[in-house]
Amino acid sequence: MMEHTGLQSVSAPLPWQAQDWSQLSQQLANGKLPHALLLAGNQYTGKARLAMALSRLLLCHQSSGGLNCGHCHACQLSASGSHGDFRWLQPEEKSRVIKIDQVRAVVEFTNKTAGLGQRKVVVLAPADSMNVNAANALLKSLEEPAADTYLLLVCHRLHSLPATIRSRCQILKLVAPDIQQCLAWLDQVTGDRAQSEHLLALADGRPLLAEQLFYDDAADTLARRRLALQGLLTGQVSAPEVGALFAEASVEEFLAQLAAELQGLLRRAQAKQLTSRQGRAAFTLSDEIVRLQRAVSAGANPNRQLIIEALSGKFERELGDGRLGDNIQS
Ligand SMILES: [Zn+2]
């Protein structure tokens, strides 16, 4: 979840967002910025930071050089999270979904006149965490947004967002981060290129996850878990051993790491391995992971331990002979 209080005075886009940012600020300068904008892109690549930078630019009274100025009254309020014309909607604590009551409150807000400046801004992040009722409640605001109101939706699973929402927004698919830019940016966090490379690889190329691993001091734990999953997929680590390593992890975390390892294995496999019994089983298991991920993101609350045990057990049974991993371990 994105912190939206106690911000730096100026919110700038991330280095790999330069092209998208220049398009957005151009649209704004020409009075062509859409009132319902959907920022889509991979998870942990900084979409919410881009939405924050754009929100603060929209609210700023004296923007110059394409960024919020950082010192006007509006900028001071947006930095402290107390700007009355700004709402940031995300799942409330311990919830995975944006609820209808939250959306209703925001719809009411969009119907009022801006109090401080000329514009009001609402960010929904992630927009696909709205349940169906919440999404329906938002439709009218998206259809006929007030002239002074900008709705910025942030989303990494476009398919999870109802078509009714998607069709009412202008979708901007953000440019994927470039590895060299990610490393240069991470170097400022870690101060060490080798560590930046290690973290970025562990995070499957997602820079903000790499940054989080650094600050949470979680890289070692993740590395051990990934190694165990690699072992599970190649018959060298048992399901209970995997379960023990994920004892403190969430279901989402387990599914995400398992999916990443399985995709890596399938990418490296040879054609004849993919059509073997094990190969077909791997694709079926991959589908099962996606199904579970969708259920969890839609608000299902499965028994964590049961899911991890059952799924690890299936992988052990189906791929435990290590045949799929033959010759392709790297
Ligand atoms: Zn300002």
C-alpha cells in the first residue's frame, strides 16, 4: 500500500516513466488530460507513484517545469495528506477490497465544488480491488465526471476490472521498466551494484519490490523460499519443507513466488519436455495457481496453511520425479 502522507515536497515520476510522464503533462498543458484515466502496468513498477505525482501536479497552484512546485499552499497540504480536494482510495486495513461505502463517499466528494483550487483528484489504487457493487457505484462518476474532477485508476490486472469500468476510462499502458534504469535507481537505495542486481533478480525485475526487499531486510528469507520452490519443482525438496519455510508468509506471497518459479522452469524447458506428462501437469498446476490468485484477489479468504500444504503436495506428486527440471537447471 502506498503511503500518502508525509511526502517529499515534490513528487516526481520514476526514471522509467519519463516517456509516459511527458505524454501526461503534455495532455494536461493542452487541456486534453482525460477526466477518467486508467494507469495500467505490472505490479511493483511504480504506477501509484506516478498517480501521486500527477495528482499533486493537478492540485498545485504554481506548477512549473512539469512537476508540482513543492512550496505553494496546495503542495504543502498534499504533502501532509490533508488536501481537502484530494482523495486516495485503497483497501482499508486488513481488507483486500475497496468497499462500496468508500466509493459512495468518494462519489459524494466528486459532486461537491473544489474547496481550495480549481480541481479535485481521486486516485483508486488498485482499482481492481473494488468489488462488483463498489465498481457499479463508481460508474456514473466515470461516465459524467464533473468538469473540475480527475479520477485516476491504478491497476495491474486489467482483466479483473469490469468491462464497464474499463470502457469508461482512457487506458494508458505504462512502459515496462528498463533493467539498466532500474539498476541505476536501485543503486541510490542500496549503494552497491551487486546488491541491486541480486535484489532485482529476486524481485523478478520489479524495481519497487526490490526496493521493499531492501528496506524490509527480507531478501535472505525470499532467497531461501525461492530456492526451496526450485527444489520442489525439481524433486529435491519435499512439500513439508516448503510449508515450513512459508509458515509466516501470506497465501498471495506463496502463490506469487510459486508462479514465478514455475514460469521460469517452463521458460527454460525444451519442447519435448513441455509435451511430456510432467509438462502437461505443470501447465495444469499453473492454471490452478492463477485460479487461486483470482479468488484471493476477489476477496476469498482461503485457509492459508491448507492451500500451501495442498498445492505443495500436488507439485511434489506431479513433478517430484524431477524430469521436467532435467538438463534445464540454471
Ligand atoms: Zn505547488
